[in-house]
Amino acid sequence: MRATLVANPSAGRGRGQWAMKVASKALSQAGWQLQVVRTELPGQAEAAAGEAVRQRQQTVVVVGGDGTINEVVNALAGHQVPLGIIPAGTGNVLARQMRLPYDPLKACRILLSSHPDNADLGRVLFPGGNQTCTSRYFLSMAGIGFDAQIVQAVTDAAKARLGPWAYVLSLLREARRPKVSHLTIRVDGDEIQADAWLLVVANGASYAWHLSICPQAQMDDGLLDMSLFLASGSAPYIQQLLGTLLTARPFKPGMPCRRFQHLEVDADPPLLVQLDGDVCATTPVTVDVAPQALRILMPTLRSSNRPL
């Protein structure tokens, strides 16, 4: 097996360095011919995966977190080179979705016995300069509003020092000032007008920690799921936030999850947009599904629709 191993050594407060060494040794001992690429700056993982496609490598393995995986996904989308994952990040949302162990040696053993399967991707288009549009793919989820606000407030230094607790502290700070906007949403031909503080679009059931905002979302059904959190006063907002955190399920009466293929979102005032845990844009955005756009090595895609 000819493979490129894309590793982020700083992922998970340095866990990526150890996981890279373990994975390199285990896969090499299994007979894989590895080209190891260490990433240090944004964009390097995507560039390395793009080069692997051009070199006709047989697979690309990521050692890192959701951000590194997202970069690689954006290079592999639409190609036949499959993605393998050794989780080593701070949040590891996709690892929970795929039920992958955090022990890199165990993850390698699963990888060696896995077969390529097809997964859907979400694609976000947002306005660029000169009346053009830029697009990015996501594998797990997109968030518009409050969660992107949390992500933007977390610094690399805080993640290195506190790990997952950096997000918890950011949540507590930002929860005092949620940004509410009037959203105009066009979803598969229908229009929704609503004041809201969060819109989540999910490709899989896992969201963050042990939370599942769209529990029925599946990565291979040709659809995305959306969940809208309405703003109707401070008491309902606090109820929604605490109810979701405490029950690990969306607590938001009156707006159930909805499945769709095409979604347009505008917000007044504009809201931040995050993809797989990284802020990348502001509204307005268009979101649609890219069915079967990614080849991915996983234990069993259809049996991994529920998070750990």
C-alpha cells in the first residue's frame, strides 16, 4: 500500500507527535510504503493531500484533529483516493462519529482491516471578490451563529494549555452575549423567516463532546440535516442551551430537525460560519450536499451513525 501520512504534531497538545510515531511504525511494519508529511501551518495538510492525489497514492492517512481532516477532505473530494484517520486532536468529533479509538495503535489496527466506502460531504458556497463564489467542503458539520462565535474566541494558545476545556471556557464567556439575528432561510424550495441564535447543519450525528444536535443525521444518505435554535427571550435561550448540554440532545421546542439537499441562509446582522470546527466565513452562504463525494476507510459506515 502506497500512502501519504499527513500528521499535525501539535494536535491535541502535542499528542499528534506521539501518534505520528506510533502510526508510522505500525503501518510500515504492516508493509505500507509511507510518505510522511508534517504540517505546521494552515493549508499544508490540504496541499499535501492534493500532491498525494497527483502522485496517485493509494490512500491518505491523517494523524490529527478535525481541522487537519477538513483540509485533507477538501483536497480528496471528488477523487478516488480514500481517507484514513488516526485521531489525535482536541475535539475529535469525526472520530466519535466513526467510533474510532483514541489509542493510535488500536486505530491503526482498525485502519488496516478497513475497506473504502463512500461518504457524503456538505459543501458551503460563500461570496468572494469580483462577484465570484468560493466553496469549502465539510465532513461532520457546519455551524452558523453561536458555535462559530465560540470557536472564534478560542486561541491556539488556549487549546495548547487547556485542551478541550478551552472550548468550555469560551462557551461560558460567549453564553452571556449570544448574537441573535433575523434569518432568511430557503430550504428545498420553502422559506423560513425567524430570529435565531444558532443554525446547525449536520452530515453526521456527532456534534461536540457527547452532544448530538441532529441525532438522525447519516453520512451516506444523500441528505444533510438542519437544526434551528430560535430566539424568543432570555429564558427560552437559557433553557435551550442548558437543556442541550445536560441531555446531549437538542432542546428546542417548536423547530424540529429537517433533512434537505439545498439551503440558502442570510442573516441580519451577519453571523459567523464554522466548518468542522474552524471559522471560515460569514453569512450569506449556500449549503448543499455532495453525495458520495468522498472515499473513506472506516469500520462500517452504515453502523456508525450514532456517536460514542
